Amino acid sequence: MIEDGVVEDSLRLGPHRHAIERAALESRVYLYTPSVLDAAAATLSAVRGVLDEHHIADTFQFQAYGDAFAARVLGACEQRFTAEWQDLEGDVDPVALLDVAVTAAGEHLGRRPEPVQGPALAPEGRAVFGYVVLARHDESPDWGPGGDAPLVLSLGRPDMHMLAVAYSSGAGWDGPYDPGPWRWYLGHEVPRDVCITETTVIAPAPAPAVAAEVGAITARVLTGDLPLPR
């Protein structure tokens, strides 16, 4: 049974959720969990409510840039969740959360994906990264130079110092490990200190429920239903 309040929220957020989903599909860098899309839709709805109060929500200036506005709201939510990851208190077990994600992916695929490696901690590099290498699905698209690359799901804290060095063409002093925010990544290589070519999955702070959401996304990527932006 669906509670009346849930139905009302769904009807209220419907058009805003669609606008946020369109903005998410335009991203060339990120994928988003449903909870992040819901949060962005709720934010967009609240902002629209304020505009309605001031009688400007239906003006040309707002309507003409509606999609761009939704994209900005989604971007602001991405920054909000990233800040929460950076300030996360307590221990995070990336290996355990990756196992939850793989199990959740199996629920969507009808069988648990077969890990080629992991879940385990990355053996190289100084950054904290957990990863799991998943065998290709029968419907997986071509990945990598030979088209047969597996899918790697990882959760870790990239080295922000090494990331800055990488973006400066390798110039700079090899300073101490500077842990960035916890982040989920989908790609085709086992992570080391940074993730530059992988797709970042924007999600709330790492937790089992969030790992299950990431697992659902992983299942869609494995079957080719959801393309990786990069």
C-alpha cells in the first residue's frame, strides 16, 4: 500500500524530477543515484515554490532557461553531497560496501555478478581505495581498446595532491597523501591514487542503502542499459 503522502510527493515532484533527470543525462562526467536525483528534484520544487510566491515562475526569463536552471540545481546538490563525503565521521569499510553493491547488482540482473577480482583494497598506491572487478555480462557493450574490458566498481578517497599534480601535467612536488572525499567510481581499471578517466557516481555518504543504489546502477551499466559518460 502506498501512503497518500508518498503519492502527493510523487505528483508534486513529477515535472521537477523529469527536469532533473534530463539534466543528469546531459552530464559527461557523472552518474547519479536515485536519492540524489530525488534530493535535487525536491530542491528544484522548493525553489519553484518561492518563485511562484513572487509571481515570476511563469515569466519568459525563467521558462526560457528552465533546463539550465535544473542543471545548476543538480550541480549544487553534487557539491553538497561531496562536502558531506569530505566531512564524514566514523569508519567506512569500502570492501564491505562493495560487497553490498555487488549483491544488489545481482538482484537486478537475476544472478550475482562474478567478481574477477575483489572486493578488496587496491594493492598499489597510497590512497585508500576498495575495488571489485566484474566479469562482462552477455549484453555488456564494447569497452577498452579490444572491446572486452571488464567493469571496475571502486569506492575510495582519491589523493587530492596527486590529482593536482596530474592536472598540472605532472609538475609539482610529491607531497604527503591528501585524502579527498569518499567517492564511487565506475571504469575499467583498478584505481591507484586518483581516478581521472573513470565515471564518478554521485551518491550520499557511503552506507549500505547507498551501496545498494550504486549496485543497481552497476547492473544497468553491465547490461548496456546505462552508458558510462566517460
